[in-house]
Amino acid sequence: MSSYRLTAPAPGWTTTTDVVVVGSGVAGLTVALNARKAGLRAMVVTKAMLDDGSTRWAQGGIAAALGPGDTPEQHLADTLVAGAGLCDEEAVRTLVTEGPDAVRHLIATGAAFDQDADGEILLTREGGHHRRRIAHAGGDATGAEISRALVEAVRSDPGVELIEHALVLDLLTDADGHAAGLTLHVMGEGQRDGVGAIRSRAVVLATGGMGQVFSATTNPAVSTGDGVALALRAGAEVTDLEFVQFHPTVLWLGPDAEGQQPLVSEAVRGEGAYLVDADGVRFMVGQHELAELAPRDIVAKAITRRMEQRGTEHMYLDGRHFGAAMWAERFPTILASCRSHGIDPVTELIPVAPAAHYASGGIRTDLSGRTTVPGLYACGEVACTGVHGANRLASNSLLEGLVFAERIAADLAARSRAGDLPERTVDVAGARAAHAVPLLAPESRADVQRLMSRGAGVLRSAASMAATAAGLAGLAADARTHATEEKPADPRVETWEATNLHLVATALVAAAALRAETRGCHWREDFPERDDAHWRRHVVTTLAADGTPVGTVEPQ
């Protein structure tokens, strides 16, 4: 039983299943569908509607060695380079060797990828890839197509029970410390309104990212780090939280823009668009052999440096040479998005700047998706499988979700056949006796985001992170004071989300302050060089006895 839980009412209802999956992106739905094929009952819990997660926002595509002349070994090599020395090579090899078949399984489920006149899958390039290996759908609507196919498959399977508009709260464990279900809050009107509990034989977290920790992100509003926060409170290890990838080309909407920002896919550069400054200078040329198609951390840093040099808040992406037909056929979503904000990429430069995009770190798992808490699994962006290292290679995220979701389902099926997945006994009411975490007020969400963007964004230093940590500690102190001396924050979705964001932000800053080097998407101004002699290792974060996140550097 975990020591820390969100302050919440006792569960007013309980239900049971074999496997509960939290999250409805490519990872979560793939687990549920494959668990059903193994004869297990599956329940999917999702925070909004079934198709409202990050998957549907993925524009570029899914990477796999599907083209002539390409091989898993070449995909492996590109992934290891992008990961800047911190990838788990065995995990990457698993990804790239099982990836092509995983994509074929997705096609068999109903996903339709763009094809040429001969019926072959069209492939494009993105940053860090030396070959065209990115399969896409609807031009730049790959995530939407994958989400459509998986949602349709799940909705047509009566053996998958769905709970939408539900925020997961905390893990339930049995007397042996094995995951035995979870608590959640269902919003709206119906039989399961309010806080309830799901008892299960295993729990799979596929809750996506934590981009809402920052003021500007490509992530949807639901990406508040709930899975990582739950795992920390449950005693699980999280790894490499400092490696947050900032996408280089996010549509710049002005200095005051906050929340989810429109992405301008890397595939636009893959098809030949250029990055330029206000004078039209292609500043990526000469900085990397792949120029605009360098790995994302390199491009994001180059854009940030150029903005500092020029005293501007954005750079430009030039795709005017594509012509109207190519924009309409290859990038219809991006074209519509730009035009809705008053920019026509057919005739104008697109203003872009980096924004928080993807968490390369997360809940630590093995190759079967098992976390350090027995019976608790994680996959997709919420997990750290070792695939991404210090910087995710473009379009490896959807593939990772697919491959490791299939491996989780296979592990659950094997455990079930072996009799190692029994029903779990858990005292749902007694679980509330654990330490209740004081809740932050809803307005603290914006405070967390401003602190993180200012001190732990693309550029970091010891001073900036110390200031960020102090600000976060102040918010926690205020919450404790209000809980004991004044009116505490009400337990509700807004306070639970703010509290989860605060915990994840505090853990991220603790890890980033430890890593005294620049590597991948972790950029320290005070330690500008990569230091393999001391830092080619991981930072593991857990909760201390007082509930504070503490990072530990793994021995080499």
C-alpha cells in the first residue's frame, strides 16, 4: 500500500476487471485490444473522450524499417545517435526489430497509411533519420488515423469496458504490495459519478505526457503528468525526467500565448522546408550534417541561440517553394492551422519557436513494460523503456507505444496462463488511511507553468533551477498551511491536476539540477559540454519518507 495519496473522498462505488488500462492513446488501446485477444477482461479509463489524448495530435508519422534498402540496424543506429549515449541498446533493438510487424498489425486493425500508385506505403524523412522510413496518413494526420482505427476496434469489442471523463487518482495495492486496482473520479452524470475504485489483477498506465508542466506545449490540456505522479506516490521509480524534448518548430502565436500550441511537423522539414531568420539566412547549414533535419535537440538549441543573438522571440520556417498543391495534399492539417491564425505558408514565412513536446523519461520499466511496483505496468510516453535516451528520435514515439503495448499484453497473457494473475484482495476503504497529500489551489497550475518555463525550459542553469525549486517549494508550503490553518483546497479535478503537475515539476527539477552537463534535450548553460566520463548514466527519482521527490544518480 502506498504511503501517499491525493486528498479525496472515499470511493462511493467499486467495480472489477482483469486489467485496467489508464489512457486511450495508441499504447493504451493496443494493450486493451491485445489483452482481449488473450481472453482477459479489459477496462479502459480515459480522462476525456476516448480519442482526446496525444495520439491524435501526432502529425508526422510512425517510424519503421519498411522501405527498400532500409534495415532495423540502420534504424537502431539513428536512434542511438539521437539518444546521445543514454539509450538502452537492447530496448532499441527490440523496438526496431519488432516495429515493422507492429505497424502491420496496426494496418490489419484498420489504420490506412498513405500509399503510392502501386499500393506501397509512402515513406518520408524526419530529423535524425538517414532514410525515408516515416509512414504517414492523411498527409499530416497520422495520429488521427491511428486513433480512429484503434477507437473503432475498441468500441466494437463488447469485452472492453470504457470509462470516459475519468481522472485517475491513486494505485491500490494488496497486502503483498502488488497492484490491485486504482481509485478514480468520474466527471459528469451517471451511475459512476464521483470517486470510485476499480479492483483488477493488473494495472497499466498509458496516460501520456506531462507537457502542461510548461506554459507553452504541443500537448493537450489533459497532459498533466497524472501517471508519473501516481507512480511516484505508489513508490515506483521514475527515470530521466530531466530529458524533456522541446519541439523546434511550433507555431509562434505571440509572447502571451499559453497552453497547447499548434505543431508544425518535422515532416515539413523532411520534405524540404528551410529554417531561416528574419534576413532569410539558413542558420542550420554548417551546424550539422543533416542541417534542418538534425535531431530535435540540436535544432531547438540552434533556434534558441539564434533568437538570443537576434533579440527576437521566434525564427521562421520557409516552405513557400512547395507550392499550393503540395501544401494542400501533403500537409492539409498544418495548412489549415496556419491559415486559421492568419498565416498562409504558401506565400508567407511561418513564425516558429520551440515548445515542450515530449517526455523522454518517465516511469521506469523493463522490456515487458513492468515497473518497479509488482503488477503495475507502463507504456507510451508515461514510461521510460530506455528507447529514447536523452532525446527521442522523431516518430519513434508511436512505434514505442505499439511495440511495448504488445509486449505488455503478451506478458499479461503469459502470466494468466501460468496462474500468476490471480484476483487481488484489497481494502478499498482502508487505503484512504495513507498520508493525504495537501492539494494545491487551481490557480497554482499557472504558477507551476511559469516557474518551469522560466527556469527549467530549453535553457537551464544551477541558478535558474534553484529559483524554480524554491518557487515550487513555496507553493507546497502554502498548500500545507491552507490544509492545517485555513480552508484547504477542495478535492476536485482542478486541484488534483494542479497537485500532480506540482509533484512532476518538482521531480523534474530535482533530476535536472543533478545532471551537471549538457546532453540531448537537457541543456545546462553552466555546464555546456557533454560529459561521458561522469554522466553517461541515469538519474532515478523516488519519493522520500516526507513525500519529497529525491533524485539518485545510478553508478556507472
